[in-house]
Amino acid sequence: MSEAAIHSVTAPVARPELLASLDPLLREWLPRQRWFAGKGRPVTGFSLVTANELLPSTAQLGLLHLLVRAHQPLTPAQGAGAQPGDCYQLLIGVREALPPHLAPALIGHVEEGPLAGRTVYEALHDPRPADVLLEALRTQARVGELRFERDRRQEMRGDLVPRLITAEQSNSSLVFGDTFILKLLRRVVPGVNPDLELPLMLSREGCPRVPAPTAWMAADLDEETYVLGVLQPYVQGAVDGWELALSELAKENEPARDGVRGEGFAEEARALGRATAEVHTALARALPTVTLGHVQRELLVGGMTERLAAAAQAVPALRPYAAGLRTAFEALADLATEGQTWTAQRIHGDLHLGQCLRAPSGEWSLIDFEGEPSKPLAERRMPQPPLRDIAGMLRSFDYAAHSVPGAPGSARAGALPAVPHWADLCRAAYCAGYAEVAGRDPRADPVLLRAYETDKAIYEVLYEARHRPDWLPVPMAAIRRLAASP
């Protein structure tokens, strides 16, 4: 496909009938998507931010790229000054009728407007539209407000068979021939997105622990840039840390060898600790570090205390432990009052086992630097103590220990860990590995580490209570432990 084969639609204000014709279909389809952030609130309408044709909608196969704002009632936390709705990236295929293999991708049949009589569907399930995206990246196409960029130092083939990763995630990913993986952001916001910013910085630092971006796509709107997707090398044969941990835990449920359990993953955890420290060290070289001043320390402690109060209000099971949990934040405030300072830098921001890949060679990589999507972009890009990442990984080991598939004591059974000492072994090995590279063991700062772990566990309680109540016993086990800590 040549760049000339990609066609731009006129400005959104000139095509209101396009969105009007899709509105009733999107109201049904969009809230059902895993990546839709506004679940539990009705969609009251849509506004079109951009509309571009990547393949003409009048052809046998059309491809529309839309940025659509979904309007919903504001939550009390959003406040009166918030945007009227989240902006979503949609890739919509257009056909006369869907072949059977695309039936699961159906959005609906359009009854009026410029697409009347045609069928629209989620285009990422279809290899031809996926090819269009890869070719646009390879040729650095420009399509209306859309801009496709690439690192020309890296070779890009265009004849790679695409496949959609169907695992549930907050974005969408396409793998091209086991060579590249394209992560398409679904809920998009203006500004510098760390999912592109940090891997680019790390590649310039020569850090091998993060795949370097090969290409990326963005939209330029009203003097703001929206990052829409990032193409990176695909680590063929890699296993993510979560799946690997569960596999090792399943083995640990077999009869113990020589009376020892848990050592199978401890060495992996140590290597992962070293990889994390390499990334943190490279980020500290590439971007400024700061010392948290009095105001920042107060804000840190205040935010943790406020989140505890809000979570206890929302989840009654948390209330008996609130006083014990609050001591973690009080101890942190006491250290700050005594003059203790901490260095802050750019970090991963949402580190857990699922954000780590182990290659067949045994090397670990860190991926998905977007941070917590629910947080404002400016907050995700703020320097923070590296212990925040480490606390997230320590909590992830705890989650894995409760989640052995089919084991008595799995999370869904609401019991204690199926392998009692596995998480402790992994946590210790991870911190030891981190210290080998960073020169300082994270456990040497127990007050800050406990505060971040407590804050993370409180977040997990609130999340599980709202979305996966069967999993609530997992963070509650940590809550009991952390509330009783000295």
C-alpha cells in the first residue's frame, strides 16, 4: 500500500452525519469493551474529535480512524472543571457484510448517513486493516491530523502476517509476524505519553531491558499531541512474569523435593530485581532527579492518608484495619519531620509481574510504561521514589502466591497462599537482585517501603471490591499483615 492510497476525511464539523449514524451502535458496543474506562455510568452522547479514512469507506473494504469523546455524567472525584468525557481511539472496518470469521468483531449495521446499508466492525480483527497500519508506519504517512513516525535506523518489513492479542487488557495489541508488536492506546489524552517517552529515552541510554520503539503514531490537534500507538520489537518466545510465576507455583504444589519449596522462581526474581535496577539507573541518568522537599513529602503522606479514608468508606471490610494501616503513613510523616529526605526520579509507574517479559535466553525486559491509566498524565510523569515500583512488584509476588490455578487456597477460594513461603522467598530475592545493581537494598528504607506497599494494598482492596469481589481476599490478607506491622 502506498501513502497515496490513504485518504483523509474532511474536518469533523463537516461530517456530523457520520457520527450521528454510528451513535446508536457505539452506545451499545463501546461500554462492553474491556478498555472502556467509564463502566457503570451511562453514555449520554458522543462528539467527534477527528475522523480519517485509511481505506475509502466507499470501497469494498473501508477503514475509518476515529477519535471520539464519549460523554458521561461526571463523578464527584472529577469535579466541575473536568472534560465532558474520555476520548477513545476507534478503528472501524466497513464492509457490505461480514464473513463468518469476523462475526465476533461486529459493531452493527448502519441504517442511515454516509455508511447506510453497510456493516461496521472492530477492524483490528481483520488482517487487511492491520496491514494498513503497519504500512503507514513504515512509510511515515500523514493522514489529516494523523502522523506516523519511525526510527529509520531500524529495519521495517511490510509483509508480516498480523494477529490480534485477545487477552484482556486496557489497550489493544497487534503482533506482526513475531517481529513487531503494535500497542494501540484506546483511551487517549493530550501530552507526552510515558509509554513512548521513556522507552525512547532508555534506548538512547543503551538500556537493553526495554524494547526500543521502532515506530509510533500520533495525532496533532489544537497545538496538542495525542500519542496513539507504539510499535516495538516482539520478543519471540517470551513469557510474561505472571504466567511464569503461576507455572512455577503449580510445580510447587507437587511433592517437595528435599523438603525445599519456592526456590524454582527465586533466581528468576533475583534476575528481575537486577533488571529493574538497571532500568531505574538508566532513567536516573537520562532524566532529572529531584529531592522531595517539605511540601512534596506532605503531599505524599496526605495523599496516602486520604486514599485510605476513601477506601475505608467504600469497603466496610477495610475499616477494622484502618487505624493499623494509618500507622504506616504516620511513621513516614515522622521521618519527614525529622528531616529525612528521598530522591525522586522517573519510574515505571505500574510495575508488576505482568509488565515483565523473560526471553528464552533468560533475559528480563520491562514493558508498558504508560503508568496507571486512571491517573492524570501529568501525575504519571512526575518524579517519584523508585521504591514505589518496588512495592508494586512485591505486591505482585503476593498476588501470584494466592493465584495458583486449581490449587486449594487459590484466590477464588478466599484462603491463604497455596505455597506459604513462596512470596517471601521471591520478595527477598528480588530485593537482593536489585541491590546488586543499585548498590542499596530497598529493604534498607523500611518505612517508605511499607508506606508504599500499604498504599498499593489499599488501592487493590478498592479495585477488587468494585470489579472482582472474588479476589478481595488476596489484598485483604496483605492488609491484615501490614496493619499488624510495627
